[in-house]
Amino acid sequence: MENKPFYASKTIWGLAVMIAALVLPKMFAGEDKTALASQLADWALVIGEIIGGILVVVGRLKANTKLTPK
């Protein structure tokens, strides 16, 4: 089995997208937002989690190399 750097992994990128989707809205939670901005932030969270989850599953299913810490 071949090795590849961790940053070339779809699974790692999917996890990073999911974490960003969870953390970024909380960073701006204290700011005054309109109702539309609040709804857009909620949708961005949902979409980020879905895309990240899909990347994690696809990356794991297609994985055929080991990750190396580079």
C-alpha cells in the first residue's frame, strides 16, 4: 500500500469542512444580524455539514493509500 501526505486525503478535508461549518457560525454569533443573514448562516452550516460528510464517506470508501504525517 502506498503512502500519501495527510493533506491529500478527502477524508481529512471532509472533516475540516464539517468542523469549519460548526465553528465559523459560532464565531460571529454575537454580532447583530438580520433575519435573512441568520437564515443564510443556518443554511451555510447545514450545507457545510452535508458536503463535509459526503467527502468523509467518499474519501474513506475510495482510500487505498496510508496517510503519512508530513
